[in-house]
Amino acid sequence: MASVENMVAESQRTGKRRAQGTASILTIATANPPNIFYQTDYPDFYFGVTQSDHLTQLKDNFKRICLQERRTD
């Protein structure tokens, strides 16, 4: 490993500046995916994508199941 004096001498010789110490990265962020669907909206999305909007009884049952799942969480 090169000592600090060697790094300073090299940076003075080449004219390049170098950082001393360890590198750190700090990030604070929130990930919001563009394809998120809330459980209450999912039945409408699913039946629209599959072109099954005409199956109203099945859609109502699916909505009921999604609501029950939401209450148990």
C-alpha cells in the first residue's frame, strides 16, 4: 500500500488532486414503482386488461375477496 506521503508526492508531480480517506456514499430515497396497483383497484384493472368486463358476477366476487384480504392484513 502506498503511504500518504507517496500519494501527496505523486499528486504534486502529476498535478492531479486526490481525495484522502475513505469514500462514503449516503443516499436517502423512496422507490415508487410506476406499475403499482392498490388492492382495491386491482379487480377493475385485471378485468379491463383481460377484456372480461362483461363477467360482472365474477368481478364482484373478486372485489369481495380483495376486500376481505385487505381487512385481514
